[in-house]
Amino acid sequence: MDNVLVVVGHPDLGASRVSAAIVAALEHTSVTLHPLASAITPTGFDLAAEQRLLCAHERVVLLFPLYWYSCPALLKRWIDEVFTPGFAYARGGDKLKDKEFLIVTSVGAPASGYRAGGFNRYTLDELLRPLQQTVAYVKGRYLPPLPVFESVFIAGEALEQAAAQIAQRIVSAHESPDQAYENLLLKAEQASIALLQ
């Protein structure tokens, strides 16, 4: 997919393993990489520049490590400053409407810890609800997130493979959950018709 903006929310990419590996895997693609740590100034973000960047892309990827069951403060500040009334919501605020939003996050624990009865008690989808609601509020399309679990343990070739797979999924077309359900119904209908013949 063309017109992909990857908003890198890691506050210190030089100290990162997983986010840095994903960024490295994306460097030879057509995506626009936008590290927020490089874009922020002592007074905040350049609002006009950030909003132009968002307007120029069809898919916005939020890449970040999960910090205390949320995004890093840097990414939250970017959302707070850039998703303004008249731009992202309220009267005239339709600039993010129908844009795809994809969350790519690294998580230290295994996937089994993120479920009812797991040691983190909630699924990753449940913990990401504030971001999902933010996307809904600005009338964007929320795509199913791409987590990298056990990020504190993954290394070497396994890390490179995971980063390459994530990079591939970032630039590929995504089927929305609604489209997937409709396709499933269509296949079931076609199968039942074939049985009747």
C-alpha cells in the first residue's frame, strides 16, 4: 500500500530493540517514517507540519512499546497536540475521516498473559480501547493491531524475522473485520449452494 505514515512513538529509538528493528525493516520500503522524538521541540510539535503529514497519507501506523498498558507519553502528547478540533473532530474536523489506523506494539509478556485469567487480566485489545475510541471519534478505520509479544526475549534472527513480517503487514492491504465477516458469510453461502447441487 502506498501513502503509509509510520509514527514512531518510542521516546528513545537508540535504546530500542523491537521498534528499531521494525524501523530498520521499513527503511527500504515506500513508507514515510516519522520518529516523534526527532520531531518534538522544547515547545512541542509543529502543528501545521504534523497535520500536513497526516493529510498526505492514507494509512497511519502507530509504532510503540506498550508502557504501563498504554502508549508512551510522547505519543500521547502528539495525539493531544495534533488531533485538534476543526482538524480531527468537531465542526470541520474531518481530515482523518476514513484513514486507516494500525497499531504496532511490542509487549514484554507472552500472549497468554493478556487474556481473562492471565496475569495481566485483560486482552491487548481491551487495553488499547482508548486508542481504538480515539480512531472512532475522528472517524478513522481501526485495523486489528499487530503485537510483538515476548519482546524482552526475542533476539537475533527471530527478531529480524518478526520485524520483517511486521514490515510486510504494515505495507500490505488489510481486510477489515467487517470485510472478513462478509467474506466468511459469502464462502458459507457458496458452500451450502454447492452442497445443494
